[in-house]
Amino acid sequence: MFYVLCLMLCLAVMVLVTAGALAVSVPCVRLIHPLLRRVPASAAANLVLAFRLFPFVFGIIVSAGLALPAFLEFEPRGTHEMLDWPLLSLAVVGALGFGVVIFRACNVMLSTRRWLNQQARAAQLLSSSKHGAALYCTNDASSLLAVAGMFRPRIFLSADVADALTPQEVDAAINHELAHVRSSDNLKQFLLRITRLPRWVKPICELDHAWTQSSEMAADERALTAGASPVDLSAALIKVARLANSGIGYAAVTASHLVPCECTSAVASRAARLHQILESGKLPEIHSSGARRLRVGGLLIAACAVYLFCLGTMLPAMHEILEILVR
């Protein structure tokens, strides 16, 4: 009974904290959009991702990092306390939420793996390893230029796109897809998909679209720093956008497309941005992936140090809050 109560209480705390963070985040979304236009595209994509995932991550951290150790440390093992119906209902909601996330994760991973294997069997391998991603040309899909998969990404180029683009434009487009690989954008897309909210939570759902736009512009800029020509990349964007874009199962497969279906209207702004870079003659400043990992690692170490330093003070206070909830 002790561990059942612990699990139910942690789930209830997670739902309460996540719901509270979402309630605070919704009105703050309006402040995010003007800021996205003032920062580099890569920073904008990371900002949107952090803001979008914050309520869920914060709920898990408070539940697993504070509520769980506080309960295990201070609650008597022979406790006979029970959750009342409101908290019990929240715990059930939390369990159902976890179930939905796990179901979505399994569905996306299995669908992606199935599609990758199917395409790899029917496609022609052009390059076994191009900076960490194999390159395939396929006749089974139309208007397809995308990198699919999270941990072993593969780039797929349909025959009609290969025929429509010049060799220089193909190289520029592939540099764009390799930028997605270096940024782990498919993994980020996976996290957004498994945590998506109902459409009536419109402000938060709009962040998914904002992230796609920002990540595509960031990939454009990284492609330029890798040697792609703004003229060739812009031409590739326009030509692929003009083709009938049937692509792949967008809802089930993690893939980053040169021209995503949901961002077709943004091609003009992306091309204009590339033209602006061409006229200025100044490439955007992009931090290396090693430097980004170093900064993220430093922030995580600092956060863990603060957490461990404050743990002795926070756990008794957290247990008092848990007692109030149970009563």
C-alpha cells in the first residue's frame, strides 16, 4: 500500500504541476513570437522547443525529483493514508497520459522503422555514408527530399526531384538535410509529436509550427556555412515546392523535409532570407555542435549541483505540501 500510495501521489503531483505550468505558458506564448524575429534561427528553434516542452519536463522533474524522494524519506512505511477522489482522479489522468505518450512513441518508432526498411529495399544506394547519413534515390515516392530516422538517419531523394534539380542544387539540398542530422532535429520532432496537445490548446499547438519554421531556416543557414550556395539552395526550395508534394506518412514517420507540407507557404520567406544573405555577403554565425553540447552539458551540471545543494531544504517542504494534498 505504501508504494501504491507513492505512485498515485507522484502521478497526481505531476499532473498538477504540468497543468499549472501549461496555464502559465499559454498567455506567455504571445511574448515568444516577437522574440523569435530578433534572434538567429537556430536560437529561435531551441527557444521554441524549450518553451514547448517545459511544462512536461517541469512536471516530471518536480514529481520524480522532489515528490518521490520526499515521500520515500519522510512517509512512515506503515502508513494507511489514502488519496481522496480528486487526487485519485488526477493520478488516473497522469497514468492515462503516460500511456498515451508511450503508445505514440511506439507508433512513431515502428512506423518510421517500417517505412525506412521499405524504402531502403526499393531505393538505390548512392552513398553509404555522407557525414553520418546514407543517401538513397527512390522511385517509390514523389517529390521527396528528406532525412528520416532518429539514430541512423537516411536521406531519400525521389527520382522526380533529382531530375528537376541541377547537381549543384542537389548538393545544396543535401547539405540542408545534413544540417538537420547534425542538429538532431528528427529526435526533437519525435519529442514534440509524443507530447502534442489537443487542438483546442491552440497557443501551445502553434509552437509546433513555429519550431518547424525556425528549424528549417536554421538548417538553411547551416547549409550555407557548410559550403552551399544561397542561389542553388533557393532554387532547390522553389523547384521542390512547385512539385506535387505527396511525400511520406508525415503523421507517423519522423522526417525533416526540404519543404515540409505544413510550411509550404514559408518557402518565399526562406528564399528571401537566402537572397538577403547573398546580397550582404555575410554568412550567419553558427556555433559548432561541439560548443553547443559543451554549453548544454555545463548547464546540466550546474542544475544538478544546485538541485543536490538545495535537496536537504526542499524535501521537508515538499513533504509538507504532500501532506496538505493528502489531507
